[in-house]
Amino acid sequence: MEERPETELISIPATPRGVSTPEIQTPTGQRSPRPASKEAKSSTAWTPTSFISPRFLSPIGTPMKRVLINMKGYLEEVGHLTKLNPQDAWLPITESRNGNAHYAAFHNLNAGVGFQALVLPVAFAFLGWREEKRKKPEYTSGLVLAHSHASWKNLTNVFDLLAVGLIDKLHEAVPGKRYNRYVELAQAAFGERLGVWLALFPTVYLSAGTATALILIGGETMKLFFQIVCGPLCSSNPLTTVEWYLVFTSLCIVLSQLPNLNSIAGLSLVGAVTAITYSTMVWVLSVSQQRPPTISYEPMSLPSFSASVFSVLNALGIVAFAFRGHNLVLEIQATMPSTFKHPAHVPMWRGAKVAYFFIALCLFPVAIGGYWAYGNLMPSGGILNALYGFHSHDIPRGLLAMTFLLVVFNCLSSFQIYSMPVFDSFEAGYTSRTNRPCSIWVRSGFRVFYGFVSFFIGVALPFLSSLAGLLGGLTLPVTFAYPCFMWVLIKKPTKYSFNWYFNWILGWLGIAFSLAFSIGGVWSMVNNGLKLKFFKPPN
């Protein structure tokens, strides 16, 4: 029988006290860490690998050592040990998590610039400025109000970006939890029931209501585009407005078959490019043409001081309506991967800053240039209707048709991103009951149903797009108030500190502005005699 060679055991001498232990290179290439001192132990923050005690990391290359090193690297990649809901892998918003800063910029820009930018010059009609034929214009109260209006837009844009930053940081405010939807964050801050009551109505309107308004604007714009292209050669029986709504809705339903939020990044890019292009074209074409001879920049003559105050509040509500879309910030950020080294809020904030730079670049010229071109003759439908009404025979037909076509493309793209939270809610209800993902037929059925429900609401409420001031006031808390309150309730800054005062003051100012703008919007409806014609869209 063959004898086995004896194994030689070599003892390692103990290290004397007071002598530092040298770093030992292990077979895996990792350095064996030294035991932490008492001071280091007391100051060390929690990390995903802090539960792995250094005493387990022996310099001997044992299998347990390799397992622990691999686990440490894995946990550093995963991040905060986030508890993922298995249901999220079945839902449109969180189904794909390969988003990046470019996608964030596309989505934010597509949601931030849209049909609401076209009604911004209408706000100036409630304020006015006075321009007289002198060497120097006479600055009157109307001009002061106009400057205040421009300053309000600037302040609104700054506060808007600030609120986006707060929501961006609150996405992973609690370790191990990602708030992927606005209502989820509201429930975490205000409580389960109160959070639903506070956030559900404004977010539902901003999603479903905006989608309905997009059907109205998109259908009417398609009708005008057809009239421009066809001209006098149009058939004797053109499509009615309701039929154009149906055509636009059908196109929206076809595009809505894309499965998740990341899959519509290309559509958001198209929407962002078309928004920048048509908003630039519409104010450049308006300013380059001769102004109407009966134009006036006088503020509206109202019988009393209180009426003037309500008029100004309604105008500021229209501006607030233009800066909406915060119900989509968390949803966009939920499409991004998040690790301990690369959290999702970094690319989201980078994309949001780029998007809001272009948003300001689009909205300010449209508001100021549009009112300069049309003054108090600006129709309630906005600058696009004014361009067609005053200069349809002065501008080359191809250029005018291109402008209207870009608006249609932008409305089709915006419909997808604003409808995605509603699609997500439908599928969340289905998957929670059946405990299985939606099939392609169920998913398509939900989206077809939603598209035709939006079409029905648009036909039943054709005046919906003219309530910009009132709706801007009602949805203002989502933009300015709730993010500040949620920051205080979740982050819990030191009481009476600067952050504590700053967020509470901004939050209550947002609530006060919301009430004031809503009252101004109601007053405008009563004063202008808005006729609520149900099921009677324009011919």
C-alpha cells in the first residue's frame, strides 16, 4: 500500500502587541482589512456590506472567504438592499429599468412643452401693457402688470425646477424603498388614506384630463391642417370636428400599444423636437407679419378693483397650468437603474436641468412675442388660432401646414406619456387580482378602452381646454405645495432650521396660490359667460 506524504504544518507566530498588522494580499487579489479601531467603529456609516464582520475576512483563501468577497461586490452593485415588489416587473412604468439621463430629458421636455404653451399669450390679455406712439413708451400700471407677469413666469420656472429636485431626491429617501409613483410618495408622507385623497384627483386630472384635452387640440389642429393643405379643392362633404377627434384618437390608440415607459423614449424624442420647432415657428411667424391695425395693448377695462384682482389671478392660473407635469417625475425616474454607486437621482436631475432649460427657451418667447403680435385680439384658443385667423393668407401655405403638422405630432407623443400612469393603474388592478402579468390582449384591451373613454369625455366636455386658469389653480398643489410638505414629513429636517422654514413657507404659499387662482378661474368663467355646451363640439 502506497504511503501518503506527510503534510508539514507551519505555525504562524503571533503578532506582538503594539505592532501594526501588515496588509496581506489574498489569492483572490483582495486585501485583508485590518480590524477597525474604536473611533472608526463609532463613526462608520451603514453600508450594504457593513453586516459582514472583518473577523470573517481571514487572509486564508478559503471558499467562505471567496463567497463573502463576491457577496460584498454584489451588494455594492445592488445598492441599498432595495426591496423590489415582484409585481413591478409586470407593470408598464417599472417593467423596464434601463433608462438614462437622455431618456429623462426627452420625457420631461415632451411633458413640459405642449398645447398649454400656446395659451400663454392669453394671460397677457388680462394684464396688458400700454404702448403709445412716442419716442419712449409710457410705462403705466398695465406695463407694470405685464412685467409682473413675466417675473411670475420666471419665478414659476425656478420653483418648478426646485420642486422637481425635491421629488427627485425623495424617490429613494427611505433606504430599501423606491417610490415609483406620485401617489405612493404621498401615501408615505401623509398616510395611506389621506395621501390618496390629496394626490389622486390632481394626478388623475393631469394624466387623464390632459390626454382628453390633447384629443380636442389634436383633432381640431388636424382639421385645420387638412383645410390648409386641401384649400379650395376640398370635397363638398369634409369631416366634422367629432370625426377628426375620432381619427386622432385612433392614431393615439395605435401608438399606445408600445408596452412600457422606456419603449416610448423615441416618441418622447419626437415630441420634444417637434415642441421646440413649432413653438419657435409660431412666434417667429407671428412677429414677422404686420400687426392687425386695430390692435391694442390696454388692460381689460373692468368695473371694479375686485374684478381686476380676479382677472389677474386667472391670468396667473393660466401660467401655472403651463408648468404642470410633476405627476410624471417619479414615474420617469422609476425607469432608471439605481445602485449604491450610481443612484437614479443623478441622471434624472441631469436630464431635468437640460429639459427645463429648453422649456424656458420655448415658453417665454411664445408668451411675449404672441401678445406683442396680436394684443387684445388674442383668441381664447391661443396663438395657433390667432396665426391661422389673421395670417392664413399671408404666410406660405406649406410653412403654415408644417407648423400645424408639428403640433399634431407633439400631441400624439404627449398623449402617450400622460396616459402611461393610467395604463399602469389598470394593469396594477388586474395583476393584484389575478397574480399574473397582463397578456398582450388584455393590455391592448385596456388601452383601447381608455382611448375611447377619453374620446367620449372630449365630445361630452368640448369646453375642457378653455378652463386653463381654473385647472391650473386646482392642480397647483402637485407642483408647488405637496413636494415641500413631503420633503419635511419624510426627510424630517431639524425643527426651526432654514430647510424646515423654507419648505413649510413654500408649501403654504402654494396652497394659498391654488385657492386664489381657482377663485380667479371661476370668476373668469362667470364674467365671460362661458356656455357649458355638453355634447356640442364646434363644427
